[in-house]
Amino acid sequence: MNRLRLLTATALLTLSGAAGASTVPHWVASWQASPQPVWGGAFLFPTLVPAALQNQTFRQTARISLGGPRLRVRLSNAYGTQPLRIGAASVAARAGDIPQPLSFDGQPGVLIGPGQERLSDPLPLATDNRQALQVSVFVPGPTPVQTFHWEGRQTSWIAPGDQSLAQALSGASSTTARLFLAGIEVEAAANTRSVVVLGDSITDGATASLDQDQRWTDHLAARLAPRGVAVINAGISGGRLLRNGMGESALARFQRDVLDQPGVASVVVLIGINDISWPGTAFARSQARPTLAELQAGYRALAEQARGRGVRIVGATLTPFAGALPGTPLDDYYRPDKEVLRQQLNAWLRTDSPFDAVIDLDAALRDPVAPSRMAAAYDSGDHLHPGDAGNRAMAEAVDLEVLMGPSTRGVDLP
């Protein structure tokens, strides 16, 4: 049996649960919004959230990958400099349903220390695969907003008072950022696993249709849910592999956003275009662009961390970006010399990467006549981010069998 056939057979065993695993249910990550530190007012983009909340309820929608008989939510104060007091929190199975109160160690509220997160007690709320939940969090305040997820591509609401148990909010204003909620876990069958996608704005869904769940990870989740595999979006707009940007670097947050997720079996890495293109722009005018060797070392470090935990790691080629962000303060995001580095990195990923497998998303999206550009049918219009059709094409380009199975680098297979 050759290497490819053995990998595929192992992957199928893992996906089907035929590998002899325990039958005891366990907790699996089913949704995530990676926390980011709130930036100052002088930054290029607005935060989209108030500087502080007081006696207010924040309600947001989250479409989980997999359902189960019970769930629990993870609230984050990752970048707070003072304790975060949560007065109450709830989950509604669907918009308009009566919210069910959450508890924390049997109490309706919880105090989350600076740099910490807390899991709720399990809530016996049965959910289906791909179900959209509504999570509400009441803060008695005054609470400075220091931790958030900037690009939710989902409308959230801020309402006065404790409306955590209200079916419909009154007096609410809206935002597309996320606050407090960092993850949702479900109780699932023993053979259920999750795939985490670590990325930047392309994964975060920066130009996907608002409130339509059109990120490429949403389309991938729809393909994998029937197999009992969740897809967790660990994208941060402006994220980079090597350096902090609009969030911590992929290297810095890999443990928290990937390895610490319950049930994680595999991770897909699609990050690096901002490392190449931020230097010289309004984001990082004086920063030097990383070399090919530095980018390769960063990928190797991720692979080593994953391998140490037995997590399968799959790389993805960087997608085309010629002419990116025209008419914006970042209209020098693309330059021919940056394209050279992208091509060099992709060539290395295809031939000599440290990953267990590589998904060629560059080939899936590029214009066959002008391969440095994204095909018009897949382009959102900014020549960097795919639109809804492009996101679907990315998900459909993934061979599902390469996502699951053990990490095999360094193992001498027959």
C-alpha cells in the first residue's frame, strides 16, 4: 500500500469512527470567534464598539457547526486589564425563542479575571448541526471594552438594561463586532472531532455577505457536518503569521485558538499574505518585509507545535492579490516584488512544506489567463478577498479526506 492510499484509508477510519474509539460522549468545539485586543482611536479602522458598557446587554448570533444535547459557552477577558463582571448570560436556540439562562458554577453571573476566560456550566439545550444560536450577555458595568472580535460579518445588538432573557430587544443599537463570546462547545459522540482554520481576513470572511454565513469556513462546515466533523473559524482580519497586527500573530495565538480547542483533530493554516503585504503600507510603513526563510521558519514552528500534540496540520497556498485594495489608503498593498515572494512561498508549500498535506487555494481562485489575479467570478471587487462565490469555490476545492487522520510527518510509512 502506498503512502497516499494509507493516508486516505486512515482518514476515512477516523471520519467514520471505525478506529475503535471510546463510546463516551465528549465536548467538542463547534464555533469560535478569536479574541483580539481593542485598538486605540488613531488606528486606520474604527473599532465599531463603544469604549465602555454599563448596565447593557450585548446579543449576538452564532451558527454552530455541530449540534448536540448540551452546550456550554466560553466568555473571554483575554486582553482586559481589570476583572470583567458578567451579571447574566443566556442562549436562545433560535432568534425569537425564549432565551435559556446560563450559569457559572451554579451562579447566574461570573467575574472573569484579566487575561482569563470562563466556561459556563453545561446547558441542556438540544441543537442541530448548523443551527444559529443567539447568545446574550448582560454587564452591570461600568465595563471598559478591551477584548473583542472586530469582523463578525454578523449583526449584533447593544440594548439598555438586563434584557438577557427577553425574546426581543428594545432600544437596541447595532454593530458587526463581537464582544465577550469566544466559543461554543457541544456534547457530542466520542468519534466527533473538529477542524480549526487558522487565518486572516480571508478566513474571517471580511467581504462575505452580512448575516448570510458565506465565509469559506461556513461552506466547509456544511460539507463536513454530515461526517460528524466541526469547522472552527480562527480567522482574524489583519492577522499575520510572524508579527502582531489587528490581533496577535498566528504563532502567538496557536495554542489558545487551535490546540486548546476541545476535540481538535486537524488545523488548516491559511495565513501569510499580510506578512508579505503590510510592510510599506499605512499599516506598517517602516517595517521590513519578512524573507522567504523567515516565513518558512514560522510555518515550521506551527507544524512542530501541532505535531507535539498529535494534531494533523494542513497548509494552504496564498491566494492571488494583484491590484488589491485600489483607491484605499492601502493601495500599495500589492507590488510586483511582493507577488514574487508569494509565488516563491507557494512553490515551497507545494513541494517541500512541513505540513501533512497542502490545499492549493491559489489554483482554485486564480485567473487562468492572469494567474497573479483572482478570477473575476470569485473576486469580491477589492482583488484581495473572495466574494461569496469565491468562498464557496475555496471550500469545494478541499479534498475532505486530507483534513482528518494522524499527523504523519517524519513517520516512515510503507
